[in-house]
Amino acid sequence: MDMGIKKQFIELWNKYFNDAELPITFYYTDEKDHAEIVEPGSVSRCVIGALSKIRKGKSLCFNVESVGCFGGKRYLGFDENIRPNFEYFLSCGIPGKLEGERYKKSPEIVKELMKKQPKFKAPAEFIVFKRCNRDV
């Protein structure tokens, strides 16, 4: 990245967003030396949970083995499969069987979303997350 553009972005961010945290950036790469590779089980199963470390300034690199949840693997493009009853998992759950995440209001909404969602394959072996002011 052009360091002048990066510097200007951070200056403008600080000017207009005061004390707001800098944004998290991500990109795909086949090179593993861009950030610390996450070992399976070393961070939260959910990639979203691992973002707290990135928000604090730690750069992390994930691959298919690093991501512990089915949704993360699917949405990052590392796997096309989804878990059974995914529409319930993402919404209300199944009482006594499956806890729901409550990201969507109903299983029907999830099913409709899944029909419209294009398939995505990760363009490289790794995805790197870092705060925009970090080089590594």
C-alpha cells in the first residue's frame, strides 16, 4: 500500500471520527509471512470473536484449519458446506437441541438469504486481518 495514502487516510479518519478505533482491513494471500498464523484452538472458534485481538492492534492470518466454525469457513470462502439445521442455528435455534445465534429473525429468512447468496471461493490460501495502521 502507498504509505502516503495510508498516512492521509489515518489523518482524515482521526479528524472526522475523533477517538473511533481505526478500521480493520483484510486481504487474501498465498504467502504466510504477512501476520501470525492462527493455530487451531488458539483463538475463539468464531472469527468474529478473534477480531477483538485485531482491534487492539494484533495482526492475524487464518487458513482453513485456523477457523473453527462452519459459518466462518463458508463465508471466508474456505469451505462450501454448511452444518445441518443451519437456518435454525443462525436464527431461533431448536429448543432442547440447538442454540440459535439469533442473527436472523426466522429460519425462513435464512433459507431465502441462502438461495440468493452467491458461492464464494477464497482466492488464496490465507486471509490476513489487521488494523489499517499496521504493516504486520
